Amino acid sequence: MTRRLTPGKQAATGTAADGAAETASVPAARTAAPLPAAPPELDYNGRKHRRAMDDATLWDMARRIPMALGQTARLAWSVDRRMAITIVVCQLLSGIGTAVMLSAVARALPQLMVSDPREGLAQAWPALAAAVLAMATGAAMWILADWATRRLNPKIASAADLTLVDLHMRAELAAYDAEGFSDRSQAAEIGALRAVDLADDAKTLTNGLIQLASAATVLTSLHPLLLGVLLLSVVPRGLGGVIAARIDYRVHDRTISARNVRGMMRWWLTTADLADELRANTMRGYLHFWYRTMCDRVEGRELEAARPYLLITLFAASLGGLFTLGMWASLAGLVLAGAMSTAIAGTAVVASQTAGRALNSIIRYGTVMFHHGLYLSDYHEFIDEVRSMTTARGTTQAKPPQRIRLEGASYTYPSKDTAAVQPITLTLNRGEVVAFVGENGAGKSTLIRMLTGLTVPTDGKVLWDDTDLATACAESVWRHVGLVPQKNGHWPLAARENITLGQPCEPGDERIWDAADRVGMTTALRELPDQLDTLLARSVWGGHELSGGQWQRLACARAMYREPAVLVLDEPTSEMDARGEHQIFRELRAMAPDRITVVVTHRLDNVRMADRVIVLDQGTVREQGSFDELIATERSLLGELYALAQDR
């Protein structure tokens, strides 16, 4: 990402006026301070498909658009074949209707040009009726195709989104660590989001192609020279449309970084989560200046594009007008030379207008489909990639373990040369509370992932009794695990679901209240407006929010409600008060006889309750034993860390 400082003159001027009321009450030393520097210019050079439209040739666009249409057709076929067939049939019938209408007009015009208007109308009315009927049929087919598209679009969007989300949830955790995974995931997500418009855009584009083909076919059948006349009338407009589309896209491309960052900042400026900090630290002035600068940059670049857009449009329209005059002159010459009847010339004019409207749709929606197609290809490529990385290790059904044994188990993250966990041989027994201790980066979280089967070691084995987790069904392993991670989910669900999440529903709420009581959340939940039915999401109307410590208690309740054979808590009380922390660790001791309990914490006073302390250092087990033994050992790392904690 490159960063370039720009003056932001307009933003600075706007902010100075806006902040006048505030600065009037500020001490003189502060009012004299210069305006802040404009925020840096952001340009995400690594963004996929950057300058895609500018760099693409007409051949690239012509090649990509059929591919995008094919991918859209496959998506449509997979979600609703009946609606997909309806759209195709309606498009074809609409094109046939256009061809019939033009042919009928060609038949009717010679009869209308006779000396007696009544006689001409009497002879022409069957052809005119056929033309009207064909136009009505074409309009009806368009409406029916639009109805089918509106039914198809949400299904395509849902199918694309559900597939992407499902594969993310089923992928091995190692997939997230692969280089560039998040970038490819974001590009695929854009493809999934744009799927909502794909069917509609494809329908309009193909309709334009069919209408253009129908007009060209009719004209060619009337007189071979009319195809050239058609090209004379539509080519200038087509080229002008392509250039104008590139200007639009260039503005979009040059402002996308500013718009994205502005959008993120807008949420931070308006959310209640940061309202206290924003006000108490007097951030409003600068942040308003920053936001105004971003708005001015986007606005300025859009205004810059207005002039070239106008010039190109005027030039294309002028050239199109000259070519249209040339078309009429050509038609007049053919009529005067006797090579073409006046009726056929009139039909050519009508057909050229039809073709012009069709070409406008082709240009507009062709550029849209080209860009959509890039991200749609990303979507399909990413889906194939993640599908090959989903968790599929074996069919052995894991049972609640009496012991967990690591035999020379190590793990190296993708694209890393050094193992996060060096080969470790270690046994954990049921009924035992084990504490993992170590400095940041010592390998504690990675070790937890291995012993719970979230990842399999790159070397060595992790055994639950005699079952190698690398060959076990992952879901069968996780059914016996309760995990409280450092970053637990504040799920926007009811309080009940936040405790029972992932477990079958049972009649009555006794177990739920029991889990809440174990972690000291009973009073807080009963004080909520709807108790267990209260939505825990303040951003939603009627929702309520918990404090950080209460969310941690709820995460502990969720793990305890599972009554797992393997209970793992990674910094479970970092935001709790002393009373809550004491209650959690007291409950862990009470639950310990029926499970293997593992605790990771930097609060070393809590380590006293563990039966065994395992101290990790740079991915290896440096020492292990009881808390008192290790503290009393000379040059013990635990003793050193504990002494540092006591000195604070």
C-alpha cells in the first residue's frame, strides 16, 4: 500500500468553519495551532483486479463476458432450473417477436404507400396487426423474464453466500494461515455479494444481444447492404459507450480506497462503542476534518471525470449523428437508384433504432458483466481451493479420552521456517487440572489446538487413548471438547442460545440456569428484560449488551453447559473482577474429576489451583511440576515470571 500526502485544501477550509464554535472556548494557545495535516492518500496496490477495466482490451472483454454468462447460467441452473429455463425461453421469444415485428413492418409499408389510404390500410392491417401482436408478445416475454429473474436472483445470492460461509466453517484452521488466504477470501466474498445482480445483468445483456441479432437478421434478409447500414448507425455509439464506461470505472477505481476507508471510519464515528473515547479525548474536530477530507477527495475525482465524460459523449453523439446522416443518405441513394424500395428503407430506419437501443444495453451491461465476471471467477476458484482444504481426516469415531498423549508432536505454520511448537512428548490425564504458562509466542495456543484436534501436528502424533486424531472424524472429537478461547464470540443471539449454542435443545431451562449459576451470571440474566430470551445485541432494536467480564462468564457457562470430557480455557478471566475470577477457578476444581482440564493464564496466582504446571518456552516444554515445586526451583522460568508479577 502506497501513501501520498495531499493538501486537502477544501477539507481544511470546511473544517475551520465547522470548528469555529468549539475553538472560541479553547485557550488562545490552542486556537492558534495550525490545522492538522491532511490524511494520507491511500491506494491499495495489492487489491485484486485493480485497474481491470483500463488494462483490458476489447478482446479481453469479449472473451471474459461469455465466461461470466456461462458461470451465471450454471449458478442459475443449480438453484432453480425452472426459472432458468423460463428466462431463456422468454428471451428467445422476445427476439423472435422483434424479428416478426420488423418483418411485418416491412410488409405493411409498401401497402400503406399506395395512392388510396383506405385501400392501403385495408391491405396492410393484417401485417400491422401481426406487428402489434409481436410487440405485445415481446413486451409480455420481457415482463415474464423479469419476474423469473426476480425469483432467481435471491436464490443465487443465498446459494453463493451459503456455500462460501459453509466452506469457511468446514475448512482446516491451517487454511486461514495460508499466504494470501484472506485476500482470496475477500475477492470471493465480493463475487458472492455481486451474485445478487448477476442474473438480472445477464438477462439484460443477453436480451440486448438477441434484439441486435434479430434486427441484423431481418435487415440482411431484406437487403444484404442493410447490414452495413446498421453498422454505420451503431458502431460510433458503441465505441463511445465503451470509452464512457472506462471513464466511469476509472473514477470508481481511483476512489475505491478512500470510499472503503471512509465507510469503515463512518461506523467508528457513529457507533456507541467509541462514543465515550471520541468525546472525552476531544477527537471530534480532527475526525470530522479527516472524514470531510475523504468526502472531498471522492467528490473531487467524480467532478474531474464529468468534463471528459461530457466530451466523449458529445463526440460519440456527433459522430453517431454524422453516421446516421450517412445511413439516411445511403438509403436515399439506394431508393433513388432503384436498388431498394422506400418501404425497405423505412424498415431499415426502424431496425437501426431497435439495434441502437440493444447496443446501449450490450455496452452498459457488458462492462458490468466483465467486472462481475472477474470476481465471479475468483469466487469459483476460491470455492475449489477451500473445498480441497475442508476437514476430512478419517472415519474413526473418537470417544471421551481417559488420557491425551502427544508423541513427538510439533506444528509449523504455512510459510514459516520455524516450528511454533517443537516436538513435544506429553501426557494429560482425566481428573487432572493442567496449567500452561509461558511468555507471548511460547506456543500455548498452538498446543491447545493440537490437543483438541483443531489442527493436526505437522509431525508426530496426538492420541486420545489409542485414537490418533489425524485419522479420527473431526466432528466426533469436537463433540467432547469445551473451549473458552481468548477471543470468544459475542453472538447476536438470545441469552439462552449464547449458553446452549451447539447443543441440542432440552425441555426446561434447569441446566441453563445451573451453568449460569456456576459462573455467577444468574442475577445478571434475571435482571434482563426478557431474562433468557433477551437478545444480546445492543445494535439491534430491543437488544441489550453485557460488560466484557459478563461476556467471559457467559463463554465459560457455554463450555460448562456442554459437560465436556476435555475442558480448555485460554485466558478465561482476563476481564473479570476478583470475585468472578475466584468463582470460575473454584468451579473448575469442582468439575475436574470427570474430565481433562487445561487452563492457559498469565495471572500466575491462579496457577496455584492446578495439579500440574507446564511452562513453555519458544515452543518447547522447559519445565513442569506443581506450582510450589517450580517456584522453589532455582532459575525456574515460572519463578522468574512470578517474581516479576509480584513486583508490579
